[in-house]
Amino acid sequence: MSIKQNPLTTRKSMSIPAFFSMLLCLMFIAVNSSALPGCQNKCGNMDIPYPFGIGKGCALPWFGVNCNTNNFTVTSNDLGNLQILTFLPGEIRINSSRWIAYDCNNSASIPLRINLIGTPFTISNSLNKFVAIGCDTLGLVLDNSSFASGCMSMCLNRESVKSDGSCSGIGCCEVSLPKGMEYAALATASINNYTNVSNFDNCSYATIVEEESFKFFEPDQRNFLKQKDLVIRFDWIIGNESCTIAENSSSYMCTENSYCVDAPRGYGYLCNCSEGYRGNPYLNASAGCQDINECAESDPCVPSAHCKNFVPGYKCTCPFGRSGDGTKLGSGCTNHARIILIILVVCVGTGLIVGLSSMIYYGLKKRKLMKLKEEYFYKNGGLLLKQHVSSIEGTKCTTIFTSEELKKATNNYEESRVLGRGGYGTVYKGTLVDGSIVAIKKSKVVDKTQIDQFINEVVILTQINHKNVVKLLGCCLETEVPILVYEYISNGTLFHHIHGNSSSTLRISCANRLRIATETAEALAYLHSAASIPIFHRDIKSANILLDENYTAKVADFGASRLVAMNETEIPTVVQGTLGYLDPQYLQTSQLTEKSDVYSFGVVLVELLTSQKPVSFQRSKEYSTLAAYFKTSTENKDIREVLDEDIVREGRMEEVEAVVQLAWKCLRVKGEKRPTMKEVAQELGAITRFVPSSQAWFQNEEEMECLLERPQGNPSDESGLSIQNNLNMSLEIGR
């Protein structure tokens, strides 16, 4: 740095606010400044904070200072031996009493140049100002690039000069400085060669001073070169890199608990202690940024608040009944005890009212629900079922489940638990409390006029004990429509295995098909003749024959079943069943007999033989039903063309032909000419042991009667048709 100046002395005045500001700054520096370990950290009463330092290795380049032990003044090694008055974060205050440019009448003009180029220092533009003093004065200030400015100061006489400390153009004028000023050239001159002011003012002055501390008064005009305490502020920075670059550099100066701030000039940076910390951000360990115990040092809380120190920071907590931030400079602690008490009483009262109301509401709701469950239980024949259960001894009786048990078992009838949907209801997979897996059927409707018969059927079906009949485990009568609980069969329906996607199902071998047919026939024979009360299933179809993991057949879904008195052979009913499986004689007469199940079984037998669906509109209109197609095809074609190719490839044709002949018998139009299920079961059992003697395959006398024709109606899809004339049947093949 180079400074060309005159060696004259100067003086300045300081206001009371400026004094207190200076005092605070000095206090801040006294607490925060410290030197490198092993270095002198004071000069008299002045702390020397790093990066400044006294002696070799104790300061950064350009930050070395000397301590004059005679008067304990600090001067800069690198700034022309200038006296440093104060060290501040990012700033220094320097005595600038010698830095005055002046011009006097009858003498040469003395300019001033301040050159800080190449140093970490700049003239602060926010804290300094350029001033020119005189009554016939033009002051100029320039930098080394494009900045040039100045001002004029005029006055008529000394009395016209204001004595209020302002610098308004009468005796004194001022100009702001540009940002990042590294070089300043100052000059002054007379506007009119002092012609009009020579009797009271013969000189003009120009300088840069600290704006806060400089106040102009009329005596200064006459003795400005004698000022001794003029001050100028320099900004300083670390390095010439931005924070982003410096943080990744080995020379980065900011230490623990501090942060980096980019310098305003566009390059270089400064370090500051983080909020709640104090110390020297350029030093480590105890000399660096340490937590401030605000509670102990500054007592920031109001007397009623409790102060707790944190690292970093603190918190003032108001006592109970008072609110606010608890600080002296904030909202303090306001007494709200009465308001809080009122709010507390209102909240507690409201809570009690809401709580009691909720208890009463849910109590009434629970009572209503229990009453409704009890009402459903009685309407659905609960008492009658209990009487039946209590009268049965020696065998496993019907289990009466509660609605909550079944809701829990199905996770509130979750959609993912659905096993299937059919015309009579939806079946869910459930897990009981004991871990057993069951199938739970929620029916859609129940005939309220037939409750007694329904209960009687439940009791009878529960007692059925046959390996090829799905076991009815119990029921729930607490819902509007009774819920039935069956044993769970894991491998799906026969319909799915015959007609399902071949990629998702295993092909059933010829031997397994024959076994499934035999097991189904034995189950139906048991229901018709061996059960305590004969049971006509009324909806035999491949979708109601389930297969377990071993492909054992299980007859299921007794939703349409009817119990038969021992002395009855046929029952008048509303026609129910599934199109394609319906007995044509039952369809015409509405008289249900055991032979109706035989006909439906015959269709299932044909399904097993052909792997074709019971109803298909891909076939011609007159052969849309499988029974009609099968009879006509086996009568007119080679039997191999009708059968499933796997059966032709795997089976012995003698056995297959015997099964075909049996299917013909089951599909006879007149029921009395069909075999019983017991006879069917026996014949299927015999087929597996020997090939029956040759007999005529077909009996033509009545087989092609009009009853064999497809019932009149409107087709809907491949799985069912709409039928008029008071027919009530399921139109779904799948359950």
C-alpha cells in the first residue's frame, strides 16, 4: 500500500450515540478476540485478534502489526505504519488525521492518494464518506477505474455556517463512496480563487472519514489540519476465493461452530461464529467459537421465567398460568391463569359431556345391535335349532357360530377372501379361532316362510358323514340372512379343472376322471338312499363338485337341496337349477325326483368324457346343450370324434364305451327309465374292474322326443339362458 499525504495533525469530535456504539464494539472485541497460541495477544489494553498478530508467524500476510510499548499504540506493518484504533470482524478502524488533501490561497495544492490494490483491504463504502470543507471549495474523489465524484461547499460568511454537526453544502459537503474501493485519489481547489472569501477563509480541505464519528462544526473550518482523531474504516477479507471454493481448500480458515460468508466485493470470504456461539472463528479449541451461556451472562429472561441454556442458545420458560416467550426483549410472561382456568374447565366439561354422550351412544348402539342379532336369531329359527342340537346325542351336532366369530374369521368379509360367487350367495375363505380353515357362505336371500324346514335341513346336512360330501360344520343365525359354514376344499371346482385355462390347471387323466365320476355317484347315492332322510341335491353340476389336494371329489352347495319324506318319491317345487344340467322332465312337470339328480349327473359324466361345456352357442342352435349334442354325435359319428383327445389317447376304449353307455342311460328323457344313483355308482365301480358284456348302446324309442330339444327362450351367454314360465334358476355355470 502507498499513501501520499502531508504530515499535519487533525482533530475530530464524537457524539454520545457514537461513543456508546464504539463502546459496544470494543466490548465485543474484548470478548471475542484472541491470538494464536504462543503469540502476544494484547498491546496495553487492546486485544490483538487473529488473523492479526504481533511477531513472525503470528498473523496472516498483510495482517501483521507492531505494539509501541511507550504509548501502547498499535500500528500496521504493511499499511504505512498507520495507527489501528479498533479491530472488528471484517473491519479495522484507523487514525486518518494525516490523510487530508488541501489547497490554500497563494500556495500549491496538496492532493492525497490511498492505494490498497493487492492487499486484503478496501475502503468501506457503507461506513465512510468523502467530505470537502471550505467556503469556496470544490472537492474531488476518483478511483482507479470509472468512478469520479465530488461536491461544492460555499458560504457567504462565518455566521452562515451551521453549527449542528451537519455537512449540507454550507462550509462542508459530502459524497458517498463506491463499493469495493481499493484506490482513492482526493483533490480540492477554490472555485473563485477565494476572491469573495479571502477575508475569512483561504483554504479548502478534502478527506475520507468514518461517517458515524465525524461531525462538522464551524471552528473545524479554520483548524481542520490540526484534527488529531479523524477515523477511516477499512474492510478486510480472507483470501481471494468464494466460500464454495474455499470450503474444499486446505487453506480454509473457518473452524468448528463457525460458518463462511462471501465478501461483498465479489471475492474472498469472512468467518463468523454460528448463532449461540462466541469466540474467534479463525482459531480452534477453546480460543475458537464456544457456546454462550446466555442465562449466566446476560440474564435474558424476565424474573418470573426460568432460563435454561442450550448448546447453542437458550430458552425462557414461563411458569404455569402464564404465557409468552419469557424474554426481556420479547413478550415476557403474561398472566393468563384465569383464562387458562376457564379454558380448562370448559375443556374438561366438554370432554366429560362428549365422553358420556359417546358412552351412551355406543351403549345404545351396542344394545340395539345385540337386540337386532337376537331378533334375527329367533326369526331364523335359532330356538328350533337349539332344540334339535340338544336332542342329538352321540354324534357331532351343529355348531352355532356368532356373527362376530365369522366377521373375524374373514377379516370383515374382505374382498381378497372371496372364493366364489354364485346365484345363491358369496363364499369366503375364513380362519376360525382354533386355526381351522373353513368356507363361509353368505346367502343372498332366504324364504322366511320355510325357516322350520331350513333348520331341519341344516341339522340333517350337518350329520351327513361321507368322504365325498362337503361337510356342513354349522351356521350363524344372528344376521338377516343365515350364514353357513362348510369344510374348506382347497383345489377348486371340477368345472375349473375341465374348462379352465390349460396354463393355470393340470389336465385330469382318464383314470382320475373315472374315479371322480365314481366318487360323485357314490356321494349322490348316499344322499338319496343311505342318509337318515333322503336328500335330492337339485343342482348337480361340475361347478358344485369340489376337488381336494388329492383330486378327491366332494359334492357341495346344497343351497337348492330338498329333504324328502320317507314315503315320498317326488316333490312339487318351483324349478331351480342350472341350464344345461336341468332334467327336461322336471323342467316340464316341476316334479322333483331322485332321477332329476341322475340326469344332472349324466351331464357331468359327459363333461368328463368330452371336456365340453354344458351349454355353448358355438355349437349349432339345436345342439347348444351338451346332452343333445352328445346323443346326436355318438349316434351318428365315431365315438372317438366326440371324446376328449386325452381320454382317447390314455383310456381303454372298452371302459370308455361302457361309461358312454352309462351316460346315455342317465340322460334318458323319461325319469323312470333312468337308473338310480345307487345303480349308477355300482356300474361305475364295475367298469373299473371289468368290461361289461356287449349291449346295445342306444335305445332310440324316445330319446329324440321333443323334450330333448333346447327349451324355448332367449339366449344370454354360454353359461346360461333366460327361461320364462315361472322358472327360478341360476344362470351360472361357476359357483
